[in-house]
Amino acid sequence: MNPLKHVAIIMDGNGRWGIKNKNSRNAGHKAGLKTVEKIIKQTIKNKIKFLTLFAFSTENWKRPKKEINYLFNLLENFLLNRIEELHKQNIKLKILGVKNFSPQLNKLLNYCEKKTLKNSKLQINLALNYGSKSELVGAFKKIKKNKKNISEKNISRNLQTKHMPDPDLLIRTGNTKRLSNFLLWQLAYAEIFFEKKLWPAFTPNDYDRVIREFKTIKRNFGKI
Ligand code: FPP
């Protein structure tokens, strides 16, 4: 059976779920957050050490301001209400992406990261204002500045995901088959599951089913 240390998720379909069920995209984001909470619990139950969630891409700034504000309010309230509990559960929170939000949100994100830095049960990477191409450009620039060789090792070491294993499994909900500029380097050997369900409708049972199937796959990493 395949070891499973790191799951990455593209949580797609909030908007469509919200329009269909509540006539509001934002209601979909609110429901999506409930799924996030259930999936965190299930990740712990499955003894997985790293969970990376794509919550906001560098391209998502093109959305209407009202939706962007709603999403960031949701995030802020989630962290304010839940950070103590996450900390008590020995969960470490790390932000991937460029933290250029409001001074208030930047401060809260830094506080949450610092508070949970030494926790070790589960690391949640929240990708916010994240774009993989820009992360790679940043890594190359750092290598050049430090006058180091361009090598796979040095590239990995200069990404925001240094100190963690690459994802073994990528799940994308929402019935769309693309990577959307998410962890392009790190997903080189990941097993990819595209799920038809929209993110708010994705359940812990669906998650367990994907994990079970993942565990039966023969992973060759280029060998035979
Ligand atoms: C993609 O669905 C989802 C997002 C851009 C936001 C993800 C946010 C959440 C799951 C809730 C908030 C999470 C936290 C951690 C606060 P979409 O809106 O692109 O859906 P669509 O394809 O149906 O339009």
C-alpha cells in the first residue's frame, strides 16, 4: 500500500454550488468552508501529515470585488474563531503565496503561523494569492542571487514548500480537469483525482474513497 504523507486539494465548484442551491456564489463559499472543516478532521483521522488547500489564486483577483471581500472576510473570521482550537489540536498553519493583503489580515496570518509553528500533528498549507509560475520565478531569482547552481535540489530548496514532501495525491473537485497554476513543480509525480462533485458537496466518505483508491495504485516513479 502506498504511503500517503501529503494531500493537495483544488477546492473547485463553490460558485456553481452556491448559484444552484442558494442563488448566491458567496453562499457556495460559506458552504465550502464547512467542507474544509470536515476534510481537516478526516485528514487527521487518516493520519496524513500535510494538507495543502488552494484557497485563492493570483488569478482570482479578477473576480468581482464583492466576492473577493466576502472570501477574505470568511477567512479572517475562520482564523479568529478557530486558531486556538487548531493550535490545541497540534495543527501547524502555513501560508503559501504572497501575503499582500490588508495590514489587518497580514498581521493575523503572521500571528497564526507563528503561534502554530512548532505543532506537529498535521501541517495545513493554505495557498492564498498563490501562483506556481511566480513561485518558480522567485526560486530561480534566489538561486541566481546566491550564485548557486540551477539544480533540482536547489530549485526545491528555494520554493515555499521546502521542508515538506511533495504531494502524493492531488484532488480537484468541480468536474474540471486542469492544474490552474497550482504546485506545478511539486506535483510532478502526484496521483491526480478529478472529482465530479462540487467542493461543498464533497464529503469525508468521498475523500476516504479517493484515499482507498490511491493506496491501491502502483506508483512507479518512472521505473517499471
Ligand atoms: C473555487 O470555487 C474556490 C475558491 C476560489 C475559494 C475557495 C474557498 C473556500 C473553499 C472557502 C474558504 C476557505 C477558507 C480556508 C477560508 P469557484 O468559486 O471557482 O467555483 P466555480 O468554478 O463554481 O465558480
